[in-house]
Amino acid sequence: MSTAVPSRREELLAIAARLFAEKGFRNTTVRDIADAAGILSGSLYHHFDSKESMVDEILSTFQNELFGQYDEILASSEDARAKLERAVRVSFEAIDKHPHEVAIFQNDADHLGSFSRFGYLADRNTQSRQVWVTLIEEGMRTGVLRPDLDVTLTYRFIRDTVWVAVRWYRPGRGLTHSDVADQYVRILLDGIAQPSRRR
């Protein structure tokens, strides 16, 4: 099976994403990106008018893909536990496939959100919260999850423990993203105590 060769534009976006993730958006210059790509800064402007346009395309493309998957989960006929498991797995797969994009969002969303063109980042934050809250509430309503959970705290726990993995997970080293998701799902839904020791 043949693999599509990335376009020059895609190559430049991949280089920019890596630099934004490693150095931070504010600390990365157009010259840094051009140097890493082996071109003159002026040549970069044939493809993009600014580094803001580059990070905009990087984040919007990634988030469109991620939230498209979340929408499919919410619309599925699976039970609440299966939906939660799928959402966790999709999230860890995103960290595996798009570590730079996830890191940029984690590190620079607040700064970027201060500019009007990135107003959609706040909307995505709200949408993400709604995805998880919907899944948690469905789980509680259908008896999959405990009825005494605090929905907001549970959402924050899931959000923070899933996405912080971008800081330590390294694709191709040790556990796969599927291995991590398997462990996480077991901890999240079944706990870490032996069944006989649970209160």
C-alpha cells in the first residue's frame, strides 16, 4: 500500500508544530521555523503569512479531527461505559498521533485565546467539557457510574489525568497508547483496590 507523500506545506506545518511544542509559540520565530526547514525566512511567506496562521491551521485541523471523533461517540448507540472507554481511547490516541498539537494547546491556548482569531479555542474548551459531562451524567443516570459523584470534579479529574500524559508519554517507547488507555480505563472505571478490599 502506498503512503501519500506530505506536501511542502504539510512538512512546514509539522516543523512549526514541533518547534511550537518544544520552545513555546511566543519563543519561536519565523526565522527559527525557516532555519529548521532549511529555507530562507522569505520563502516561508510563500506558504504562510505569519506564524499565527501556521499555529491556527495546526490547532484547528487537529481539533476538527478530535471533536469529530467525540461527536461520533456521543451519537453512538453504545452504553455509557463503552462511550466513556472510547472517549478515553480516542484521547490517548490523539496524544500518540498529535503530541505536538496537544502540547501547543496545553501550553499556549491561554495566550493565543487573547487574540480574536483564536476565539474558537475557548469554544473548544467549553465543547470538551460538555462532551465529558454528558458522558458522566449518562453513566450516572444509567447506573454505570456511582450516583454520588460530583460531576464537575469527576470531569476535571478525567481531563487533567488524560491530557497531562502528553508531558511524559513518548510514542514508540515502552507502553503503547493502547496499553496506557487500557490501564487508565481500568483505574478510572474499576478502581485500584482489590474488589474484596473495596468499601
